[in-house]
Amino acid sequence: MNVLIRESAADFQLVPDDPWRIAPKEADALLSLPKGAWLYPLAAWQKEAAAISARGEPFGLWLYPDTPPIALEALKPRLVDFAVIALDFPVFTDGRAYSLARLLRERLGYTGELRAVGHVLLDTLLFTRRLGFDAWIMRERQHVDEAIAHLRSLRQSHMMRHPYQ
């Protein structure tokens, strides 16, 4: 079972009942989804944006690392509609989600929840936090209490306020 850690203004919290589920990639399967908060793959959302919006429920995006930046720039007017944008780290060595996060936060001005999913490691929390991630899905076998303690210490350290890069 994966566990969600979310940053609030005051602290980092463990969220035991994350309501967000991942929608299937196939656009025709989207219309039969039960009610709830869904993260839609970009291609599926692009095909069924009107129907998804008409459901009247909160929705978000699930972005894979091969998402072209131009596709995100085209979404700029609609970014306020997404409650959550989840960026996938399929393997530890794939850093393309870092670039997408920076684009979303700095150039496109996305202010909603930015969630790191996939191979999210304790060692990468500093970098993801610096780029604007404010939620992390940690895998079951990871030490979630240690991750929260690490995030708390990063928040108070000089490394968060004064990066060397």
C-alpha cells in the first residue's frame, strides 16, 4: 500500500486515505468511471476534457516523463482547473519529471498540489521540494516516518533556503 505525505503551511502530514485514483489510459473507459477524484493521463484528458469537466468532480493530471513541454504550455489557461498534477518517476535515474515540475511552477504558474509518484526516494526529497513538489507518494516498504522527519529537517535547514545551484 502506497502512502501519501502532503505538505501544509505548518507541517508535513501523513494522509492515510488519499481519495485520488489513477484513471485508465484509454479515453473510452473514462466515461464509465465511478464518481470520485481521478488523475487522468494527459492524452486521455485531452480527448475527453469536456466530459471530464462536466462530471462536476475534482480532477487532476497524471503526467509521464515523456510529456512534451509544449503540451504543458498549451494547457496554461486550464491549469487552474487541475486540483492535483502527479508527475511520475518511473525509475530512480529518470529526472525528466524535475524539468516538468520546474516548468509547471516557474513558467506556467501552477499553484495546485504537485505530487511526486513512482520511484520517490528519501535522497530525492530535497530536490523535489525545491522544485515545488508538495506531496509525495511513498512506497509501502519505505520508512514514511523517516521521510517526514527528513522533510521537516530540510524545511528548517539552510539547504532549503539557500541552495548552492
